[in-house]
Amino acid sequence: GTQLSPFAQGNVQIGDPDRDPNEDSGFEALFHENGTFYLVRESIKHDNKAYHAVIEELQVGVDDYDVIRSCSCEFEFEGDSKGFEGAIAVRDLDNEIVVLGLCEGNHCSESRKTDAGHGKIIAMKEVVSSKDGSCLWKTVREISVPKSAYFRDYSAMTMSKNGKVAISSQEESQLWVGELMGMNKHGLWDINAMKFNENGQLYDFPKNDNCQTIYCNIEGVHWINNDMILAVSDKMKSKGKQDFRCFEKDQSVHVFVLPE
């Protein structure tokens, strides 16, 4: 539902989360562009044994959705657990869609994932073969996240219409807010000139009365307006992997106002 009211009749599940019981979906990012939803699967093992993210284009109905097209990304990951964790879409100077994929691990790597302050965003453009209709999200370039976002992991990303970007970290329970530059007056982006303003601001998600982390699993963020952000928490990790304090805020939607 549009009001985010718990247990409201308008809150419905679309589609089957276990549509393929033989594999983990790896769903990690969702964005909407020109009437189409795009769903990003983090990193999937392909037939050639390599790991690549997959972007699905969806047409959403009342009770279900249809996958219009499923395309692999050219960028290769080291495994299935540190792929794309967030994604947004922009329009380039030709008014064509470019996807910006946020890597979960530093250096877009599993082996170097905890080397804090080396976040990466991969800019990709879809290429469709005129021969057989096959498709690929081809890498256009890599964009470095400023070192002021000194995170061990990167869990989500959102951007406003004027280029204000927020990137969250699950491990740090923090939010980095900065500006992505390279947009012209028509709202189109020069991908080759795209870069971050280094003067970003770091915010802690609220702590408890003992200054302990309670927002342990932020997995999605989205601007409501210029100073208010919506965040979504994943399920608390089981089997003692996370402190009991993480339970209270898990699997929830939160709204925060940035301090002045």
C-alpha cells in the first residue's frame, strides 16, 4: 500500500519469492525507469563458471509480474556473495539508460572486500545483438566512491533528481551523503565526466541509550525529499552471527530526517 501502514489490506506480495526452488534468487536492487521495473540479481554463476550480475526487466501486474528480458552484466565478480548491492538508472547524453551498480565489497572484490574506503560503482549500458536478440549490460566505466565513505561494505544507494546521493553501509550502520556531478541542464548525464564531489557528509544511524548499534541490517535507501530518507532493514542474521539488539529493527521500514 501507499501509506506504509502495517497489515493494511493494500499491502500485497507480488510474485513468488521461491520461483526457482533450486537456486538463491540473489535479489539485491530494484529501480523503476519509464514504466519498467529493473531487478538486479547480485552475482550468479554462469555456464562458463564465471560470476556475473543479472538484470531482469519486469512488467508488474496486479497479482504477479512478468520477466520481459533477463540480461547478464559484463563485469565479472569473484564469487556469488559480493556483487551488486544497489543500483540506480540515469540517462546519458543520447537519452539512453545507463545503470549504475554499487558493489557490496571494496574494490568490487571478495578477497579485498574489507579494505575500507575503496567503494566502486560500475556504469553499464545495455547492448542487444541484432543477430539473435541476446543482450548484455556492457561496462562503460568504473566510478570511485569518495574515501570519506570509509565503509567495510556498501549496502544500498539512492539519488535525487538533482544528483544528491546517499550510500548506506550495513557493517558501519552509517549513511554517506554527497553529490554526483556530470548532469547537464536537461537532466542528461555525461557518463565520462561523471564523478563525486569529494565533500560528502557521514551520518550514523541512531543508536540505543548505551550508544550501541541497533540498525544492523540496512539494505535499501530512498530519498523522500531533500532532507528525509526512507530505509529498509533486512532480516537479522541467525545462529549468533549478530547481537540480539539487531532484532528490534530488522525486517522494517524506517524514515529518518537528516540533521541540519
